[in-house]
Amino acid sequence: MSRRVVVTGIGLVSSLGIGTKANWDALVSGTSGVGPITRFDASDLPVKLSGEVPGFDPGDWLDPKEVRRTDRFVHLAMAAAKLAWADAGEPSVPSDRAGILVGTGIGGIETLLDNHRTMLERGPGRVSPFMVPGLMANGPGGHIAMWLKLTGPNFATVSACASGAHAVGEAFRMVRDGRVDLAVAGGSESATLPICIAAFAQMGALTKEPDPERACRPFDANRSGFVMAEGACILVLEPEEHARARGAKIYAEVVGYGSSADAHDMIQPIEGGAGSARS
């Protein structure tokens, strides 16, 4: 079985705004999503800019107990998933015929750091019993599944900057091949924390440009690095015939997907050893 796969729902939460319209309006007006770091004191850091989601309140998307027990990357993913599901018209599908694939590069690192600090300052008995589910990379997928009561395939792709794209690609394959009749897929990240920014700065990967309007210029000949940001994007994918049968709005068709690795930057050859990379 090979089916045409279309996008019927989009949920977007980024430093440009919350919701597809807010993001699109900011894009076409040339608005920058980069600004001064406000979530913590960045005075000691060599980089002072990041892309923070403006006005994001997790309490608008999760109940207070869920907010306390989950990481910010889960909060962002749940907001994006709820926007996408509503945008898709809340499609009806058998529980076991819907899959969820949400990728992330690092998962709930803020939860890990907070609990590590608690253990050092107050002892191991004060570490949260919710630390493990809070930091797991598959946390967003699990929470989306519990919210929608979907019991089909559910996992996380973890492949650095490609994590979200890999999730959408694998979801596309599942729908195309008939393994599921609907997929909720995308990515979420919230690692704009002091240690993460310091680490990327030490790598020389982050720009030190102080002007937010000039900092993020990936295609400019004078680019000087990237800007760390947070956000989430979730798509609803389904077979074209299903979407048309229920009168769904169709944004686009996913026509193909592939993945590979250059096997270059990830390998540090040992001189004279068998592990040398081939050029």
C-alpha cells in the first residue's frame, strides 16, 4: 500500500509568536524573533541574545499540576499540538490507528539541571519523582498521546538539528505505508539555558553580534554564527483520500523523505589508527 500524504493541521510556537497567523504576519513584515535574554541573568555570558517565545504561559495549555511536573519543551510541544489538532478540525480516528512522533535534540535539560541543583543543595531525598518523565526525550509524545488518547506508534527522533524533520519524515512513511491513518508529528526544543549557551559559545558556534536585527543572518557572507532559540512545531498528517472525504483543509502534500549523515564532523580521526575518516 502506498498512499499520498497531506498536511491538514499546523501548530506553531516560536520566537515570532504563538500560532501560525502570528508567525506568518511576523515573517512577511520582516520582524525579528531575536532579542535580549530575559529568562535568566546573562551578564556573565559572552552571548546576550536568544529567541524566546513571547508571552508564553504554559498555564494556558496545561493544568497547574502538569506544568509543575513537565519541562518547558513539553509545554511548548503541547501548545503546538493543541493548535495543530484544532487547525485540522479535530479529526476522528481509531485510537490504535494514529501515531505520534515528536523529535527533540536534547529533551528536558532544564528539568535535569534543576534536579541536579536540588540534589547538591538539599540532598537526594528532595529530587523530584517526576524528574525522569520530565527529562525524557519522548515526553511530548507521551503527553500528546494521553491528551488525545491515541494508542498507536509513539516515539521520539533524536538527531540534533534534524530531529523535527526526521519525525515528520518517519511519520510520512507510516501514513504512506498504511501503518497508521493519521500522524501527529514535529519537534520541540527549549535549551536556551546558561550552560547550553555557554557550551555553544565555547564551540564558536554562536554569534556575538549585539544587535538583534543583525545577529541571525545564516545566508549572509558576513554571518558570524547562529542564535539559540526555543519553540515547537507540530503537523497533522493523513492520507489524501481521508482528508478529502472529511472535507479537511489541505495545506500541502509530503512527496518524499530521506535521511543520511556526512560522517565527517562527527568523526575525529586518530592518527595512524583504524578509525581514520576517509575523505
